[in-house]
Amino acid sequence: MFQNDRCLITHKKDGITYYGYIDKTGKTVIEPKFLNASNFQNNTAIVLLLERTEISNNAALKKPVVSYDYFEVVIDLNGNVLKYLNTEPVHITLSSNYLQNPPPITSKFISNTLLATKNRDNKWSVIKLD
């Protein structure tokens, strides 16, 4: 389903589903890199942006030790982050054994420029999109 000339797509890598977007010609305009994503509405979408942090290096295996977190963010039609909806990252184990379904998006558009977002205490906050 196209909204704002964008349609959600998915790509599975190592058993994890990533979300991105194509345009009406079928060209990928935003690479699948999000853990979950909404359809576009008024030229913006809510996505779960994955961030990888190298914590240290395992000398024996010659590999980095990494940690994964995600943020709920609002993006524009090109995939640029417009606003972070949560200030604290949510830690996630990036393994198909642990991540069989995408994490839920906890924010919702309530108007063209306002979002309601649920915090860790299950209380709602209203955020204005600049």
C-alpha cells in the first residue's frame, strides 16, 4: 500500500526482518535497516532505528564485542531522522532466536504535527514535531 509515494518493504538477514521503503517505480528509496516501521503519513513515518556500538575487542577471536540498541524516531521521505521519540535507547539482542517478531512501535500520530508516545512507565506523553 503506497502512502506519500512510499511503500513498506522487508528484507530478512540472518533471520532478522528489516524494514525499508520503495517508491512507485519499485526503486528502493530507503534501504531496509529499521527493526519496525509504519506507513508514511503527511510525509513522515515512525521507525525503530537500530544502533550498533562496539564495546571492546575480543583479541582471541579477533572480533569486536558489540551491543545493539534501538530508538523510536520520526523520519522524512528520504529516511532522514527528524526527531527522536525516546531519549533512552532500548537494548536488544540481535539474534533470530530472541527476535522472532519485530519490537512494537509505541508512538502514534494524533495530528499532522503531534505524536503520542508511551514511556517505560506506560504513561503517554505528547510530542510536537518541529
